[in-house]
Amino acid sequence: MEKIPWDGLYHILDKITPLAADCGKLCQKRCCSLREEGQGVYLFPGEEVLFPGGEDWYTIKEYGPGAGHFTGDRGLMLNCAGSCPRERRPLACRLLPLAPYMDSEGNLNIILDSDALFICPIVRAGDINLLETSFREGAARIWGELIRSSVIREGVRCYSARLDSQNSDPWTRLLGG
Ligand code: SF4
Ligand code: SF4
């Protein structure tokens, strides 16, 4: 597997947040708290090196292939019980509410993650321009680096194909999804 510079990627959105104000205060940190028992944050393939265990704020669980976004063949989930040392939060937490979309020519675009529609009020607002420019640029840099991994690139391709399929569904179009 291609080596991903996790520390450098974490650093890009270390201090930059989706909105200038703390969006967690607007929604009571729904992305940290609104989940069923046993659910958590999916890790990117290889990101688990940053979470070797032995700390009391998370556990790691393994799932089968196709477990979630961009997880590759061996889906790993970090379960955090809703709080963490901020500087350690996984990459998926830093990137929410943005996701990658790859068009048929392989060009990468950054979009609102419709899978977070029911959690995140920013996604429901439907306007990516509400987000800080520096946040959007940071997310684009991170995704540009992540898709150098063939496993993650394939995950992005599958996610994008699913969006294409959803968007061509007449019910989705009718409901404005
Ligand atoms: S759910 Fe959306 S608005 Fe709320 S803290 Fe998470 S990213 Fe911010
Ligand atoms: S790891 Fe931290 S930022 Fe991510 S969901 Fe858990 S508490 Fe929220």
C-alpha cells in the first residue's frame, strides 16, 4: 500500500474548522454524539497506525469489506464515546461535512457529503459556499493526497458512482436529494 503522510494530512486541518465560528455549538456536536451504540468513525486504510491502543478514549473495531466510506477491504472503526483530545481526532472527523466526488474523467471535486444529511445542518443547508474557503481548500489538498492510494481512490470512485446512481433516481430528484 502507498505510504500516506498521516501527520502532514492531520496538520492541514488542525486549526481550520468548517465555519469561522465553532459549528459544534450550532448543532450540539451532532457528528460526535448522534450515533447508535457501537457505531463510530471509519478510519482510512492505514490510518490505524495512529491508534495503536492503550488509551482510554477510544476502541478500534474491525468490520468486513465495504463497511463504510473509503475503508478498503478491512474496514476499521474508531469508537470514541463522543469526546477526544482534539489534536488526535481522526481524518474523517476533520473532513466532515465534505466528501470527494470523482467525475468520469478522474477529476476530483469536493462536495457536501450527502451521507451526513441527517446529522449535519450544514449539509442540509445545501450550500458549500457557507464553509470557510480555507477549510474547503484544506479538504481538497487532503483528498488530493489520499487518492494517491489506489485503495482509497477506488473507494472514492465507488462513492462517486453511488452518488451518480442516486442522482439519476427519479425519486431522489423529486425529493431534491
Ligand atoms: S454535524 Fe456538521 S455542523 Fe455539527 S459539528 Fe459536525 S460538521 Fe459541524
Ligand atoms: S473522535 Fe473526536 S471529533 Fe471524532 S467523533 Fe469522536 S469525539 Fe467527535
